[in-house]
Amino acid sequence: MSSTRFLRLAWIILATPLVAAGQPALAQSADSPAVKREFLFEVPGVKTQNQGGQTMNMYFHYRYNTGIAEADIPNYEDLRSHALKFMDAVDAAKNPYWETLNQQLCTELKDGFPIEAITCQLLVYPDNRPGLPYEPGYHGSIHTIGEIAPLAILPPPPP
């Protein structure tokens, strides 16, 4: 196959999902919003009391409400603080699933800030501490509210 034909085929394959989703491949249509304002942040190495004192990374990607004024954009540190306070308040005696915590946290962030869509990922570290259940490999929960691509951040490669 010639390189030109290969490039044309690659373009068709890559552009097809955009067109199929109703979005023009190269430009926005006149009646779709031209600007979507989004933000992403990580909270690494969070030590929790949940499930025997696990450590995790938390990731958040969200889209602000359409047409949000510059003055109304929250500082991500406020969302970060809310997430950390939420995790500190978890009743470890109930040993909740990560999926349950993530759903509650993500919903609180969505409802408490000018956010139209959000995806939250809790990525829990492997755990082989003596006296606790062995939990091999990174694991966790992804919760998404609204029209935004779900996070799927991969853990670091093993040493």
C-alpha cells in the first residue's frame, strides 16, 4: 500500500467517529458551541483510612457550565480541598467500596461547583501489607456525570 493511500485510510478511520458522533471532522458547525472550558487535576499519594488504610491517586476532569464568566471559574484548589475533606470524613468502619465513595464524591463536586460534566478516578495502589487482604495491582473506580469522556489514567509501570 502506498504511503499516500495509507495516510488517506488512516484519516478516514480517525475522522469517522467524529462524523458519526455528529461533529464535523475539521471544524465546529455554526450552531454548536465553539468553546468548552475544561480543567484537569491530580491529587497524588492520598492516604485514606478506608479499606485498611489504602493509598491512592485521585484524578478529576471537568467541564465548566456553558458560558461561565471568568469571575465564576472556581480555583481547582477548592475542589481539591473538598475532595480531601470528603476522604478524611469517610467512615472506615463501614469499609465502603471505592465505587460508592467515588460516586458520592463526584456528585458532590458536580453539585457544589459550576460544573456541567465531570469524571473522577480513584486509582488505589497495590497493597501487600501483612495482616490485610492482598490486593495485587493498581485498582479503582471511574465515575462520570454528564457528557465528558471518562478518565482512564493508567498506573505507572511496575519497577
